[in-house]
Amino acid sequence: MSRSTVLRLAEALPDPEVPAPRVVGVDEYATRKGRHYGTVLADVESRRPVDLLPDREASTLAAWLAKRPGVEVVCRDRAPFFAEGATVGAPQAVQVADRWHLWHNLSEAAERCVADHRGCLQVLVPVPAQPAPEPERFEDPSGSPWPRGHRFADRTRAKHATVHELLAAGLSRRAIGRQLRMTSRTVRLLADAAAPEELFHGQRQGRPSKLDPFKPYLDDRWNQGCTNAWAVWEEIVPLCYRGSYQRVRAYFREKRLSPGPVTARPPSPRVVAGWILRRPETLTETEHLRLKAVLVHCPEPDALTGHVRSFGQMLTERQGERLPQWLDAVRQDDLPGLHTLAAGIDRDRDAVIAGLTLPWSSGVVEGHVNRIKMLKRQMFGRAGFALLRKRVLLYS
């Protein structure tokens, strides 16, 4: 039989009979990422998929839950459409916010708070050592703009000497061109020049560059620890720089290859946020000392560290009853990033407290979302909703 017949027979199979779930996990999956999403529901206790919905609208989820009055717990992330659908369709059920999503939201808020005080990270940059004295440059007695030791100058001087030696030996210019594999124009220029320095005029050495007015700014950014040429180029373009990115890259490359000391780059806000979010006992001695230096010089990250570790203790020890006190403590500090998170948690307080107290989570549903991605790739574009739903529900 053909492959289309096999697919048609698979779609005609009856749905498996599953018992009514008591604890339901809800999450979204992408049928076309960024454009169209559906909803997957799983029985958290048996860890099996229960159903697939063609969209992620609150009304669709509410209608599905309303037909199953035995649902007692709904595990979900903090998406508003899932919260609304669970409230309307299963008002008797306890909604549980997933702990991983709570920690992920806290991580993003912590990184924003650290980024708002990135100036404190400069304390970790060591004071640059005194630059070594520049070696004395060789002054060419001929006054040439190209000193000896320059690749172009040495090559031109060698060609000039060779051509004049052959001319003195009696060879014609055409013969010299054939022997040295030079064009007649090149031989003429070398032969007519009494000294090689006459050929150096008109070169780009010493000419003013479009980058010259911006070099003090580039030097300041380099000393501040920004060694990314692309980022600095994007900064000077609004300042009326009309040159190319390649000029900035070449200038930074000279600095990077120079023998002088280079100022250490301060850690990024993401790195510092990672130090704050990790358990203190997992930090290395160097990371612990660098984090301590930041917290000593800036009170806001110090307060942030206390709030993060307090939330982590609530999450790991299931102390959801402490959430109201944690929210009040966050609002007393000047941390706008955490204030936004606290406002969102306050709107979904009951579900968050349940997530920090009860043992249920949405981890089972996340695994099924990952498997749905695999099934879609297996079917090479034939994963319409009906066939995809059938394959997910017939999972064994």
C-alpha cells in the first residue's frame, strides 16, 4: 500500500481510552514557531499525554476542562491565557505555577537589575600598569616617509637597485622586464627614479583618516574594557562617523597585538547574575572574591543577592507561605527589575504559593513538548493537527 494509505489508516484509529485525570499539566507547543501554537495536556500522575488542542486560547482550554469536572490540580506556567482558561473551566481546581518558570523569571529580573548597575562592575578591573616606554624609532636620513624595516619600502628599494644594476650591465628595459617578469610601466618607473624614495610619494602613509577624530573615544572605550570592534563601531556611527567598520577593526587589532598591557574586561551582567543565582558553595574561590568585591561597592546588587537567595530557599524547601513577606521586602529596595517581577507574581499569587508549596510541576508536560518536536520532524511536513494528535495520543 502507499504511504498515503498508511497515514489515512493511522488517522482512522480510535483514540485510546484514558481515565479522567486528576492532576493535569498544560503547556504550549509550536505548530509554526512564532506564528501558530497549540496546547498539550498531560496526566501528571501517569505521565501520559491526554489531549492536544489546536490553539492556545483560554476559551478552548476552558471548554476542555469544563467537560472533566474531576480535575483537581492544574499545573501551568504563568501565561495569562492558561490562567484564565483554568479559572473559567475548572474553578474547583488548584492552579500550580511551575517552579522552573518562576526561577527563570527571577533569573531574567536579576540580570536586568545587575545591568542597571553595571558601573559597579568596574571595580573588578585591575588598575593598568604603567605603559612601557616606546622604543626609539629609526629616523631615515633620506627623509623618506617609509623607514627602513617597512615591507613596502624594503621591497621597493631592492627592485630599484636590481633594475639599475641591470641597466648598468647594458641590458635594455624590455630585456629587464622579461627577466624580472615586470611590466614595461613598472620597469620605466624604477629606471627613471634616481632614488627609491621618489617612488614613495602619493602613498597612503601619513594621510589623515576618517577615524582620527574618533580615536580618543575608541581609546576610552578600550580602557573601559570594551574590546568588541563591532559594538564600538555601532556607537560611533550615530556620532557622525562615515568610515567603514574595517578601519575600527584594524585599529583595535593594532591595540590587541601591541606589546603594551591591556586592561582586563569587567564581567558582563549575565556573569555576575550567574554568581548571584548559583549556590554559594558551588562558586570557586575567585568567583566568590569577585562577587564580594561587587557587593561591597554597590548596595543594590547586595540587596538583590539577599532576595534571590531567600527566594531560592523558599523554592527548594517548599516554603510558599513566606511569599507575601518576600514581596514586601522586595518593594522596599530600589530594584525596578524585581519590582516588575513582584507585580506579576502578586497578580498570580495563589498559583505561585501553590507552586512553592505543593509537589506538582509541569516538568512532565515539557518532556511531551520536546517529543512533539521530534514527531513533527519525523513526518517531514505531513504533521497536520489530526495526524500529530493521533501520534501523540497513541504514544506507548
